[in-house]
Amino acid sequence: QVQLVESGGGLVQPGGSLRLSCAASGSISSIIAMAWYRQAPGKQRELVATTTSGSHINYADSVWGRFTLSRDSGKNTVHLQMNSLKPEDTAVYYCNALPFVGQAYWGQGTQVTVSS
């Protein structure tokens, strides 16, 4: 089992920045990839950014150049630095961990609201 705890969401004005963190605990050695997803009201959950154990990182086109995913292996934590935030970035952001075998794990989600 893997437990994921997100933090860092909140309310920010357009153009502002937020940093999300996801702390993983439990069977960390089984994880081969970690990711951030988001879900806006009335929309499907979408992939924001993902990183594998080999440190390759992919971003959704909508956040490329504005968001940066980083991984602190020593602390089993992934961060999502979000800059130049737009109202359309408003969503609940979820941390995701993919194990070598079995279903992915999800955090409880953290709300990000971009509004003036």
C-alpha cells in the first residue's frame, strides 16, 4: 500500500504562483511513476505532468512552460511548481502513484482556485 498526501493548494490571482507537494509513504519501492492530475468542475480528470523513476518528465500542452514537476527522492516527495496561473487552471489537483503491479494510488486532492 502507498499513501499520498497533497498540500499547497489555495486561492491565487491570475499570473500568480503556487507550489503543490505530494508526500508518499508506505511501499515506496513499488512505485515506477508519479504524476499530477487535475479535475475542473464538470470536466474529466486530466493529466498535468508525470515523471518516471528514470526522471523523464512529460507535461500537458496546456501547462508546458508554466508548470515544473520535480521529485525529491530522499523525501519521497514530488512537487508541482505552478507559475503564470490562469483562471482555467482552477481545479482539484490530485497526486498519483503508479506501482509496478496493480492499480494506481491517488491522494485526496487539493483545491487550486485562480481568480481575481
